Amino acid sequence: MSKDRKWTDYVIPIPLSEYVETMEDWELVEYVSRYEATSVYYRNGATEAKIKEVNRVWNKRYPGEEIIILECVAPLDCAPGRISNFLDTFSEDDD
């Protein structure tokens, strides 16, 4: 590769632990809530690694405090497109 070429599409990967450290509190709560709403059959190694890091970061920020679990969240296996399709069909029924 020539020295003149720029790395415009190159993303420098960071460790999961560093990424989770940058998450805000509401993002940690949302992830844990969605994790709890997700069937065990949809969880994989990456999901388990991230939840472990989320719990570690929460316990570091708030020692001895349990993380809040929200009741009304979509599971991790719900893609935004699928949710909007569901909402569209729901709103059509109201007409």
C-alpha cells in the first residue's frame, strides 16, 4: 500500500471492556433489561461476555446497588425493522 493512501474505512477495534466503560448508565440499564427479556435460546457467547462486562461496570460505578430491570423493553433478538413492522400492523388494526 502506498504511503499516500488514507485509511478512511478502517475502524480501530477496542476491547469490549473499554467499550462498555464508555456506555452511559441508561445504556447499561437498557442492555440488562433487554438481556433479561431475551430467551436463553437467543443468547450466545458474545451476549454473555457483554452482560458480564455490563454488570462489572455497573458494580464499579455503584457498589452494592442492583441494576434496574425495566419491564417494557424489546428482547435483544428484535431488530428495529421488525419492531416498526409490528407497530405498523398494530396501528392499522386501530383504524
